Amino acid sequence: MSAVAVRFGAARTPEVLAALPSAHDLRLDDGAEHGRLYARVLCAIVELSTGDLRLLREVAMLAIDDWRDVLVAAGRAGLDEPAGH
């Protein structure tokens, strides 16, 4: 089961996924680590939201402003954990 389904429930997964920013929104480079970094940022957004859709949207906006702050807040800065932790 995905981290989104665990925190929000399977029924709300489509709504949550739609609220997450795209890699383009986050202005991520297209380098070799692009996909892995994008997954880390999304995991951090979901973790920090604690299952609250309103908070997820707020954290997503913070990530669009500077995704590195979201990684730091979630304790994921500098980590190389697999996507979906």
C-alpha cells in the first residue's frame, strides 16, 4: 500500500495525487537523479501533511517555493532512501 493510501485512505488517493506538484512545478533539473529526487520531495510532502488534505496543499505550495525546505522539515535532506521509504 502506498504512503498516500496509508495516510489518506485508498478512496482519497486520486484527490491527493492530483494535489501534489509536478516535477515541472518544483523546477527540478532533468539530471540522472531527477526521478529519485522528485519521489523524495513527494514523500516528504505526504509525510508532513499527516493525512490532512488542507495541510498537504499548504506543504505542496511551500515545496513549489523551495522544495529543499520541505526535505529539511521532513528530515530527508541529504538522505538517499528509496522512493516510498
